[in-house]
Amino acid sequence: MPQQSSVGKVVLRVLQTASPTAKVMAARHAARQWRLGRLSHDFCETMPDMPARPDHPVLLRPRDMPRRGTGTSVPRRIALIHALAHIEFVAIDLAFDMIGRFGSQFPREFTDDWMRVGAEEAMHFVLLDRRLRAMESFYGALPAHDGLWDSAIGTAHDASARLAIVPMVLEARGLDVTLQTVERFKRQGDDQTARVLNRIYQDEINHVHFGTKWFEHACRERNRQPHDHWKRLVKTHFTGGLKPPFNDSARRTAGLTREYYYGIE
């Protein structure tokens, strides 16, 4: 009988896969194997500081990225969809790194939740890449930046910090702005992209919920007050501050109440 593989091994395989198509397949395979009970809850592998990346898109510093503009032309819409596709591509690695780096510190349900997140981020990427191809472009045709992964590097030592910054700040910001972007695409007659973004928005509410849920779990384990500890972590690990407008309704649905983010400088 073949030896059972481990969560750590399949997660590492996702992170070490550069090709977008192959990364999506590895993410789906990992999530399915876990769901079917075919993986042991073992985390012996060391997660890489930086996941494998394809040759394209070319990664630039955020300040060197070309401006997309605010018009309604097809190239500008392609540029926005490409930027969103890159966010979802990096989010695949963020979800699986969350499992591989911190899964041993939490109950099995933690891995359940972040496997679901990883599979959904892979699906989001595929949907956006399909939209790019329908518009005669593709992921990698434009430059991108890796600022999202900077947040992973800065929180690699602390599960609470990772949860505070990635789902509870960065993904929560998506809840604040995505519906406006949906309406923007609708006004431009691009209902297909609007539907994709609305699907992503609904899933991201759950992702923020998982972040808040496990952050509060970690706070209970260490006898910390969640709102105060979150604010300290954000001030330490997130530059630029939190700026309104906030989608209070979606955030509240995700468990991220106003006590967390109002009044923080």
C-alpha cells in the first residue's frame, strides 16, 4: 500500500510550481486530496521565502508600474483585469503558504478553511484569465508587481500577524472597493467581467471571515484582546494606514467589526 502523502508536501508543491496553469492544477489537486482524507496532517517541510514565479508577467516595483488611467477603452479594461488576475495568482500562494507555514499551530479545521481559500483563489484566477483571453490578451502580457508577497515576507514569523494583515487588511480592502469596480464594468457594457468580480466578492467575504475567526482563536490561546492586538500588528506590519470608505456591511458579515478598524491611525 503506497505511503500517504502529507499536507506539507502538497502545499510545498503548489508553492514550487511556477506555471500558472500547473499551479492552478496543483492547488486543485491539493484541496481535493485533503477533502477526500488522503493527506496526513503533517508539516515537516520548510516553506520557501519566495514561491516560484513564471517568466511573465515581468515584476516591477510598485512605483515603476505604468498608470492604468480611468477611461473606458479596452486596453484600460484589460490592464485592470490583468492586475486583478495577478492579485488572485499571488493569493493562491498566500493561502497555501498559510497552511504550510502555520497549519501545525492550529486545529485541522484551519487547514480545511485555507484549502478552500486556496482552491477558490485558483478558480478566481482562471475566471479572470479567461476574460483576458476573450479580450485577446492573457495573463503575463503586462507587467505586475509583487507587493502582496512583501506582506507575506514581513509576517512569516507570526501567524497572528499574517492573519491580521493578509485576510483582515488586504482582502478586507477588496470588500471595500470591488462593488464599485463591478458597477464600473457594468457601465462599460462588460457584464461578464462584472459577474466574475461579483463572484469573487462573495467568496472574499468568507476569506476575511476565516482570517478573523483564526485570528481571534490565536488571541484566545494567548489571552490577548483581539481588537487591541490587531491594531498593534497593523501599525507594525502595514504601512500607509487604513483609509475609508469601508464596506461596513460586508466586513461585519465577515466578523470584522468596526471595533477593529475604526479609530486606527
